[in-house]
Amino acid sequence: MRILALETTEMAGSLAAMHDGKLLAELELDPRQRTAQSLAPGMKTLLAKVAWRPADVELVAVTIGPGSFTGLRLGVTTAKTFAYALGAELLGVDTLETIAAAAPPQVDALAVAVDAQRGQVVAGSFRRQDDGWFRPDATAELIDVESWLAGLRGGTFVSGPVLRKLLDRLPKGVTPVDRQLWRPRASTVARLARRDYEAGRRDDVWTLVPRYSRPSAAEEKLQDRGKP
């Protein structure tokens, strides 16, 4: 199984190529460029690096959110278009689960959050199962930053890119995982997609959509205009 993985929910996105469970290469997209500018050239560079033709890709995996509106739209649309054009399978992977899956082996329970702007985060909690993978304890929720911080208890491990803003506000006894593990990476997307594919999960190229935490600012303004 040759997997091409896309991660575009953060400002610094990444791409990865995996073959039969072995990571062949991972490419960081240039954070100085918009993802719309760097994604397609990055895919071309990655495929050349592992000596794959586009038609060699059998499964396209992509993070579907939560995350940046623009990044999610671009990543999911690109993944769907590539999979459709080349006849590859498609799988969407949850962003919070991607972050959790990178936690070190000694972590059995983990709180994960990404920045939702406007003083809020999208937060979820995960627990490691007997098979070694993290599974969500509950449905992720959009919550005020203050409420999320107040709900963290001593002994809790935390992760997620929002810690870049909130690290010095973590309650006493709450432990962040290593900074290098806070953001989702395409290599982890590939690992999760391989696991789910082998378990029989598939996504439809026509129905897979990004998982947004809220309507965009433009959509909310439009909704407000329609209110009496």
C-alpha cells in the first residue's frame, strides 16, 4: 500500500509518503508561502523524491479538521481531486487524533486542543487502548479557553498547537508533551490512515468534507444579516 498523506490544518503544513507501513519521506511545506502556493509543488517534489508516479499512489490521506478554514478546504479538495483523477482510495483523518497519536509511550491519557480563535479552542481527550492507539474519550467540543484551562487537572498530559499561546497559563501539575509533538504531522496522518484502511474504513470522494469547528467569519456575518 502506497500512501500519500497531506496535513494542511496548520500554517506550516507537511506531506508524507509511506509504503507498506514504512515512512519513505516527509516534506515540510514552506511556512513563508501560502499553502495554496506550496502544496502542489510540494507534492511533486515528494513524489519525485520517492520515485513514485502519481498513478503509483494507492491511498490519499488528509486531515479533515478541526483547523484553519483555508487550510482545510485546500487540503481536502486537493486530496479528493488527486484521488479521483488517479483512481486512488481516500481517507480523512481527525486532526486532534493525529496530534494524540504522536504522544510518547509513557502517556496513557491526553488532552488535546487547537486554537479556534476568538478566545476559544477545539478540545478533545484521548486514552491509549490495549492496541497502543489513542481513542477519544468523548466528542471534541468548541469551548472557551478559560473553561478548558480550568477543566485540566493535575497529572494531565496536554498537547496541541494552541500551547504556543497558553503554555505559561497551564494549571499546576499539568504537563505538556515535548514541543516538537504539538502540531499534527503528515507522517502520523499516514500511520493512522494505514491503520484505518486495514480495519476496513473508506471515505467517499464525493461526500468527504472538512470538519469545521464553527462557521467562517464571513458566514456568520451573512447569518447575522438575516436575523430580524
